[in-house]
Amino acid sequence: MQNIRQRILQIIQERGKATVAELADILGMAPVSVRHHLDILQGDGLIRVDGVRRRSGAGRPQHVYSLTPDAYQVFPKNYAHLLHHLLNYLADVDPQGLHKVVEEVARRMAQDAQLDSPQALSPDVFLEHVVHFLNEHGYMARWQRENGEYALLFANCPYVDLVTSHPILCQLDRALIRFLLNTREDVEMQTSIRDGAHQCVWRVSPTAI
């Protein structure tokens, strides 16, 4: 996103609402240029017209712009810092309990997928559904089959900023795969982004699908 549009979002966020004239005055830009950027932001679903404001003197009423809920995704987040300290606290207070927490979180995440039973689909179709869910959550996943064995490959780690100091997040992925596959069998991590590989590779037994 261009710096000027980022700045427009920031101004509207700080003020709650803003008109073209107000933005032009703050930015030192011509109103026509401000409108151009507002049109782009509106097309991207980041701002909306939130009423009109009448001028004190002569002139046409002005649109008042505010942020949409989607705009808040553009602003800085502190999730990684929060999760880092939360995991540290749980590990200090109850290390065994942390493992149980991770298992339960993985189970609940898998429930969100609402996948059909593996027995109701062919293995290939079922794995496509699993991969689709994983990709919705940032894993850049795909599956492959070689010599009768299945593998799930993750080209991205959604927790890459945390996993080096908190390898238990790999356990979260392991448990998530197990719950998605609805199997008690373990899955084997063959390579890991955490250890410098370009992708995580999880080997899955054919009997697990």
C-alpha cells in the first residue's frame, strides 16, 4: 500500500471520521488527489462513506469517511509478542499442562474444519479438503504420495516468528494434522522450517487416512 493511503487510514483512525477537505488540509494535497486515493481505498473495502457534513457557509455538503472493519487488518499487530509471553508463562507455571493446552487447541482448530469423515471420501479427495483448510490458515500446504506413503508439505510456517523459541508449536501442527485426519497414529516430521529447511514435511502412514 502506498504511504499516502496508509497515512490517510491513520488520520481517519485517529480522528474517527474525516472529509476530503480535512484530509487535504492535513496532508497538504489538492482535494482532487485526496479523492483519487479515497476512491482506491473505498474500492479495496477499507473505508466507507459515513454520512455527509454541511459546510458552515456556501458550498456542497461533503462526504464523511470512516474505516471499515477490514481496515483494522492494515494496522500493526502485537499477536506474536503476546503469544510469546503467554507460552513462556504457561511453560514456567505448568510445563506438562502446556502440552495438554496445545493438544486441546489443535483439537478445537480441527473441529473448525468440519471435515467429512475420511471413510466417506477417497483419500485423495479427503486430503484436498485437509489442505484447503490448512491453506485458509496460512500453511501454503499441499500433499503428495510416493511409494504408497502420503506426505503433507507446508511451504509456510504461520508461527515462524515464534517457533524457534517455542518448538512446542511444531507439536501443535503435529496434533492438528492428527485431528484433521481423525487418526490416533502419529505423524512424522521429516523436515522443518524451524531447522532451516525450505518447507515442513510431515510423513503420514497410509493406514492413517
